[in-house]
Amino acid sequence: MCRNIKTLFNFDPPVTDDEVRAAALQFVRKITGFNKPSKANETAFLAAIDEIANVSARLLHSLDTNAPPKNREEEATRAKARAAERFGA
């Protein structure tokens, strides 16, 4: 799993289109090995991002849970604490 791709399901407020697109971009970067594609590959790269973002958004909107939504600020604080413990910051 790419460390830059964050869990997007079951948050309050709900995931935004920008967050889904950012995750799709990270996924495409990871599997292609390109941070920025060449001009020859740019169309395919951008099309893949769009397709993955659309599929991801449909998936996220179709999922159900009985768990209460997670608070973004609390989750960010926990992630920072884990990172500090892991990397000694």
C-alpha cells in the first residue's frame, strides 16, 4: 500500500472529490513509477487518474457501515503521534 494514500471511507465531513482524485493520482504514480509522465504518456496517465477517481468515488458512496464516522482532526492527531513515535520527531 502506498503510504500517501489515506483511508477515505467513513469520515465526517465526507470525502471530497479532490481527496479522491489525490488518492487516484498517488495510486497511478505508484504503479507507473512516474511522478510526472512524459508528453507521450501524459494522456494515458491523466485518463487513468480520472477512471480510478470515478471508480473510487462510486465505491466510497456505495459502502455502508454501522460504525460512527471518524473525526478528521482526531485521526490526523493520531497519525502525527504514530509518526513521531515511529520516526522520533
